[in-house]
Amino acid sequence: GSQSILQVSLPTQETLTKLRSSPSMAPTISSLQPGMLTEVQVEAHAKNGMCVSFMKGVYRGALDEDHLGGHRGVDEGKKKHLDKESGDPSMWWKNVFKGKHAKFTARIIAVDTSTKIVRFSINHHILALNGEYA
């Protein structure tokens, strides 16, 4: 049979940068990288942290208690008040991350593409790192 040569070319770095930063294209789960900053919205409070959504609700993620920015539900050394719903004094974040404080910037610290789980942090020293917005 006859043989033909097919010429292909890869996109330039400039083209890739434009594609990645376009707000009309939400990134795929595999293109999300630890270090990226993104706006998150609290969806639910859990015993060990919070469930969040991001990219206009397309993706879901989690913030573990240890990555909630060091906020603690301490009343200046006085005994913590029990959470009325759960009776759990440790779930202080339910009273902090609600209303206008339920939407904030967080940094991706881990992405598991097989389970589609994205972990975030709002710890000050992690937010202070230089990174690009997702």
C-alpha cells in the first residue's frame, strides 16, 4: 500500500498559557495542581472539617480541621460552648465559616484524580506561598 506522512505540531507555550487562564474553560481534575489558589464555597460542615465546592460548583473538595487557618473556638480561656446542633464543642468552624464567610480563597494541597478528591488549606503559611490562580 501507499504510505503518507502526517505532520503534527504541538501548541506553543504561549497558546497553552492562554488556554489555561481562560475563564470560559474550567480545568479538568487532572489539570488541578497543588499550590493553585481558588475561590471555594462551603457546602457542608463535617466533624473533621468542611466540604466545599469550587469552579462554580463543578468540583468538590475538603478542608480538614488542621487546615482551617488556625482559627480556634476558644472563648479567651473560658470553657467552649457546646454546638447546639451536634453537642460537639470541637466543631467551632460551623459558627465561623457561614454566611458571608462561607466563600473564601483557599490553596490546593492535594489532588487525587482517581477519587476526584481535592484537599485545600487556608493556613496562613500555606496561603502566603506564591502560586497561580486555578
